[in-house]
Amino acid sequence: MHEYAEIRAYKETDEGTRLIVTIPGKELGGYIKRFSVGGVVKSELRLDDGRSISANQRKKCYATLKDIALHTGYLPEELKEIMKYYYISDTGEGYFSLSNCSMTTARLFINYLIEFCFIWDIPIADSGLDRTDDINAYLYMCIKYRKCFSTGKPADLHHCTGSRIGMGGNRNKVSHSGRFFLPVSRELHNEVHVTGEETFFKKHHVYGIQVDNETLKELGYNVDKIENHEQEG
């Protein structure tokens, strides 16, 4: 179920952020009672900033749709409607237009298109960094599908400083949970070690990120057993 809501107040606590939310014109007490566990309903919260899609976002959408159309053989306008309905079906969102949808919807749709390209190995004409509207989400997708953030080639996962496995450490026994990674091609992996992370990150406008344990398991990384891990030089 998706509803528009108004956040009337918030308070930061040790447990997180508490919100006072009003959903205009709706009586949802029965729904909350039905699906609550211990008086709590767990649900996704998406914050929409209220602004309409930007020209730059629209350009990114159409450029990525063109890449998919060229790869699949569909006409661009036909492919646009197909991908919109795929997105609606997978997310539960309502129908939208790329002429006036919100910036939030545009950002999520761009992410969806890029992930579609990763899943089906569809080449993107530009660097994915130039296409994304959400760098953190893009880097996460690159890690999940083992794609280099810059070239789209198969990637190594660089263990960032503070997350490296010490000399002699067994990668199959050391827990990778909570570590920071950056997905890089073999050439860029060599570059980051030669130039150092600080220089590399500034040059490419990227950074290492953490991923959830489920994704680490899917990538074949251990998240359970823990050994002492020393820093590499």
C-alpha cells in the first residue's frame, strides 16, 4: 500500500528518528492493527522533495533508454513504455510521465534502468557515473553485479583502507561484514594502489561503501567467522 503523508514533527533519539505523520483523508487504524507486530508496523518510507524532474534527469533517462533500445531492437518510444511498466510492476508505483514526474521518481527510474543494463549486460554508451543520479546507489549496484564503476568491465572489489585483509589473512575465514569496498577494473585497481586512495577518490569522484551481509554472501564473501585483521601496507 502506498499513501501520501505529511511529516508534522520529528525528534532525534538514541534509537533513531521518531516521526509524527499525518495521512490526509485516510483512516488506517484497522490496517495498522492488522499488520502490526508488538504495536509496530515495519514499512518503507520514501521522502519526495516535491520538485519535478530536471532536464538533466530526463536526458539521462532517454540516453539509457536509447542504449537498451539499440541492444534489444525495440523502437525508443516503444521501449520507454515497456520499461516504465516493468518499473511500475516491480515497485508498485503508479503510472508516471517523464515530462512532469517528481525528481525522486526520476532518480529511482534511472537507477532501475542502469540496474536493468547490468543484469542483462547491456553496454552503456557513457560512463555509468555520468548517467547515475545517485552515486551511492550506483556504487552499490556496481558491487552487486561486479561491474567497474567507470568502465562497466568485470570488476575486482577493492578493500578500502581500514577494510583490507592483513598479510597472511584467510579471506575465507575473515568476516567481510562492515568493510568498505569499491568496484574497479583490473587497470583501475592497479591505479588505486599506485596513486593511493585519497588521490584516486578525488580524481574519479568516488568512495568506498558498505553493503549488506546478504549481498556479501551472494558475492561469495564470508560474513560470520572473524579473525584478527591487520592492516596491509
